Amino acid sequence: MKIVLRSGADAASVLALGPQFSFLGRCFMYSNCVPDQERTNHTIYLLKTWLTQVIQKV
């Protein structure tokens, strides 16, 4: 089964299923293609923030 993470809600769903690994969505991969570490860090920060917000609501 292929699972792609696009938001914090997706990440929370995947964590609940207990996978061995998962893929990240296009926005994350595109930010890694740009040779700017700040953009990549910002994208990681956004994904962590979304995941934290979803978990806090549960």
C-alpha cells in the first residue's frame, strides 16, 4: 500500500496505521529540489506544526 503525506492530518493517519515507512508529497519534494536549505527547513517546520495541531485536537 502506497501512502503519500501531504498534510499533518495525513501524517497522523499514517502514524495511527503504524507503517514501516511512507512517502512525502510533492510540496516537500519540490522544496528539497531547490538548493535553499531555509525553504526545506520551513517545509519541515510546516509539516511538524500541522501534525502537532492534529494530534492536539485528538
